Amino acid sequence: MMKILSPLDSGAEVDLLIDAGAGEFYCGLLDERWHQRYPVMSMNRRPAGKGHFRTFPDLKEAVSRAHDRSVPVYFTLNEHYYTAEQYELLWKYIDGALEAGIDAFIVTDFGLIASLQDRNYQVPLHCSTGTTVFNRRSLSFFKELGVVNITLPRHLSVDELRSLSAHAHGLDLTVF
């Protein structure tokens, strides 16, 4: 079954987007704590105001509305890397997202994927398209890290997508 994965940044959008066909949501959160310290870098590689909630209560309300309609919400942490200094704040965002009820994390940074596993977070991990998985060895690498879903790069041909799909044993693949 194919599902439409839609960005989300407001609880008011949930029902409208589901009624329009959205079957999954992804979002981030960008509040003043992050924006003041890192004004040129968001956590999910989207411009400020796009695909971001501003508060955890707003995120929790939207997740609840989506779950009432059986639609999962994924929290994006897909910058290509985070500095050691950023991890202190990042853990607060991760804990806040979990408290809000998110269903999975979409991650790009290999170090963050490993750190989430080391901290034993019990939430599925999805690889963002930014991880550039383009061969069966990279599929295996991320599967070994505990990833359950991989969004494949946009530039792959249909034949390359078919080949990866044939080697994705135990992984879900997503394409744009």
C-alpha cells in the first residue's frame, strides 16, 4: 500500500490533510531555544516556519488528532550532522517529541542514529533521504544500526529503485 507523507506544522491542518489523502505526517519543532542559539540551522533542514511546530503542547495536540484518525506522525531530525554542543538541546527535543507521542524519528546523521540506539530509545528510526542510500551495502549498514524505514534519494532511476527494493529484506522503503 502506498501512503502520502505530508509535512505538518499545525494541529488545524491535521483533518484537512487527512481528508485530502495524507496517510502519514512528518514535522519538526523549532522554538526560541534552538532558533536563538542556531539562527541559520533548523533541526529538520526546512526553512523556519515550514514543517515546524513552535511548542511541544501544539505538537502533542496535533499528534493526538492524527492518532484519533489512525495516522502516524514522524519527528524529523535530519540535518546532516549535529555538533557536540547541539546534542544537549537535541536530547530535550527528542524527549519532548516522545512525550508528545510521535511514532518514529526521521534521521540523517549517522552519529545521532547510533546515539539514539545507545540511549535505548524505544522508537522506530527512519533514514531521511539525506543519508543518500544508493546501494545494497548501505541498506545493510542502516539495517544493522536498527533503522526500519529508508527514504531513498530523489535522483535514483526506476531500475535502481527496483534493485534496492529487491535487497531491502526487512526494511520499508519510501520514495519521493
